[in-house]
Amino acid sequence: MSNVETLRCAFCEIAAGALPAYIVYESEDILAFLDTRPLFPGHVLLCPREHYTTLPDLPRRLAGPLMEAAQLLAQAVESALEAEGTFVAINNRVSQTVPHLHIHVIPRRRRDGLRGFFWPRQQYQDESAREAVRHAIEIEVKKLLE
């Protein structure tokens, strides 16, 4: 993909530092940040820094590191938000709002209202609430990496 095409992608712009994001984890090849339209506070998007549209497009060399980061974030989100579990999902084209491969890591609780694939969106109360969630997840990621 050319640089011009890549810069049209919001996630590529976040990876390049051209768009702001609430980052909770980053490595040389991978980036994770809070979703701007979360299903629940703590909803994280995890993606490769390089542009790949779908999971099948991802080079095998990145598959292991991306899944290891998904494991790490599932633990961090659950622990940081005292959730009962997480929902981890990848959309390939259908329901993929941003055509850049990304994994959703969403905190879950019994009877949280999430049924099937008709999900209510819940916003953060304010910026300080968003920052508190971002910070809590970041701290858990660091603990898990120690």
C-alpha cells in the first residue's frame, strides 16, 4: 500500500502519530488504544502498526505477536476494570468500520446488556473517566510484562 493510501486510514494515522489516541499498549509492530465509540468503558482496539485490511492479509511473522498482545490485553482489561471476562473479536470486512485489521478486546460482566450482535454503545462519563480507564489498563499491561 502506498503512503498516500495508508495515511487515509485512521489507524495508520494513529500509528504515525498524526491522530491522537488513548494508547494502552505499544510495541514496534503493534498498537492498542481505547475505542472512541466503546461498547463499554475499557473497550480496546489492538492492531498492527502496518496496514493490513483483514486477518488473512497479516503476515505470519506478525500473527504470533498480535495474538500474544491480545492475550495480554484480555488479562489487563479484565483485571484493570474488575470485569468478569472479556469479549475478543475480529471483523473481516463486514462490520469493519475502519478497514485496517484490528482486534476488539471488550470487558464483560454478566447481565451487561450485550446480546448477540446488537450492542448498545456506552460512552465515558467524561475525559477524566476515560483517562482513568486508559491508565488502569496501561498499568496492568506493564505489570503483566514484568
